Amino acid sequence: MKKIGVLLSGCGVFDGSEIHEATFALLAIDRAGCQAVCMAPNAEFAVTNHLTKEAGGETRNALVEAARIARGNILDLKDVQVGDLDAVVLPGGFGAAKNLCDFAVKGSAATVHPEVTRLLREISAAGKPIGAICIAPVVIAAVLGKQLTATVTIGNDSGTAAEIEKTGARHVECPVHEIVVDRKNKIVSTPAYMLATRISEVADGIDKCVKEVVNLI
């Protein structure tokens, strides 16, 4: 059975992984006959109150919070090796741009969590596919943009697209139901909640994304 890593960044759209996107990714992986391997960095992050959308003034651990989505079956990212996986998928949520990297603050000058950088570079060097959902393609751009001139999409937000292109990556506009496939570099991305107004639109795009990731294995 093929193993697909699901790189989580916490739990909740405003400060971690977007729960719908993560769940749809897990469902699509299972329906494809593959095994999901959930993982997250063991790092502290600032909490956002999801009711008020304001900073909560506290911190939580991304690995501990992501374990909620994974029903406790999750690995510390530092313990995951490239040989353990056949592909990696990154759900969105602002945690991707705040916890996995600081693109939300620094844009194209973002720095990336070292274990995230390590795994993505190793996966890419091994010729294994990567899927990125919603805002998560900014992580791919920050890590692999200059090295690969990777092609990704976050939908059609011009400001974010411009910052992605400054990293050396290429951005392609894409409707919510569709995917962009960089076949040379085996990178698949879909806009999800960057564009979606309905949960069904998110599910459609993620299902296509995961299916193409599996096809590229």
C-alpha cells in the first residue's frame, strides 16, 4: 500500500490546518487505496480565537493540535524520513503560511521550518510527488521555487501570486474545482478555500489533487 504523508500545521483555519481540507485529503487518500501518514512539526505557535478571529494571546503546540485531526495517530515531523513515504500532501489553513513558514508575514522572503524544508527537498529529490492545497503552495514556492521553478496555483489572488513568483516559482490561475499539475517536478495544487464559497467545491478540487498525486507515484 502506498503511503502518503499529510503535513499538518495545527488545527483550525486561522492558526493551523484547515479542518475541512485536511479531512477531505485524508478521505481522498483512503478512497485511492493508500495509507495516510499524518505528521506535524513539534513547535509552538500563536493562537487565534476562531470565534472572534482575534489573537488569543496564548500559544499551543502544532503537533499536539494537529493530533486532533489525526485522531492521535500522528508523527513528529523530525522522525519522518523520505523512505517512509511515496508522496506528501499539504492541506491549507493559515498555519501553512504561519507555522510551516512565515510567508504570511514576509511573503517571498519567507523562511521555512527546517524540518519542512528538509522533507520537501528530500521528497522532491527522490522524484516523489507533492500535493498542495489552498495557501499551502506558498510553502512549496518558498522551499523549491528557485531550485525547480516550480509551477503552482493558489487560485487567482494577484497579491499572493506576485509574491509566489518572486520566489522563482511560477503561478498559474486556476478555478476552484480544478488543479494545476507541474509534471516535470511532480507538484499538484488546487485553490480550495482560497476561492471556494461552498464546501462541495473544496471536496471536488482536493479529490482531483489527491488522485493526480497518486497517479504520479
